[in-house]
Amino acid sequence: MQYHFKIYKEKNGYWAKCIELQGCNTQADTLEELKINSTEALNLFLNETFDSKTIFPLPKINYKGKDIIKVQVNPKIAFAQILRMERHKRGLSQKEVADMIGLKNLYSYQRLESPKSANPALLTISKIKQIFPDLKLDLVV
């Protein structure tokens, strides 16, 4: 999953803002440092306001323009985000999805929606994909 940042040059350095996520900004002295900071800012932004109801807009597939860079989301954060989005789209609770997957407790499912701990086994991903066939796993990698 890649979001887009617009880069601005100033006399003392650079700053950038994420086009799709209002309030996700960063700055740096050099362009290379700005690219690194953009990745860090994006992942912190998507991770910081996490709760089971927070849904961020997906990035646009192709955003073209001058001084636009694509910034990759950490796969754990991307997985948690798209899973939460699919659950909300169907109006299901975390408990309902946990039961559908066959998890022993709610906490095990909540870990899948947490960017800090989302790291599902292939068998779990297969079960999730059966429940949510429209899940866009290609966005994770």
C-alpha cells in the first residue's frame, strides 16, 4: 500500500504532506532525509490514532503530478487497516469475525487489527480471505 506525498522546497530544506491523509506531514533538510521521514510519518500517522473504529481512506492507485512521491506503508499496518475496513464494510463486530475465523478468543482477533501486532499465519489469512473474499491483500505487500 502506497500513499502519495507532495514535496515542497523552501530555502532551508523541504517539507511534504500526504495527499490522501489530511494532517500527515513531515520536513527535512535534504530530499533523501525527507523520503525517509515521509515513510516514518506515514506509518506513525496510520498507527497513532488506532482504535477498532478508525478507518483511513485507501490511497489512490495512480496519483500523478509534479513533485509527488509514493511512500510504502509497513505491511503490518496495511494488513490491520484493510482488515478493519472490510469488517466495517460488512457491519460486523470483532467478536463476530473472531467466531467466524474460529479464533478461541476476541483478543486473538484484536491482535490482527492492531498495527503493532498484526502478523497472521497463512492459515489465518486463508480463513480471513474466505470470510472477506474482496479483501485486497495485494495492498499489503
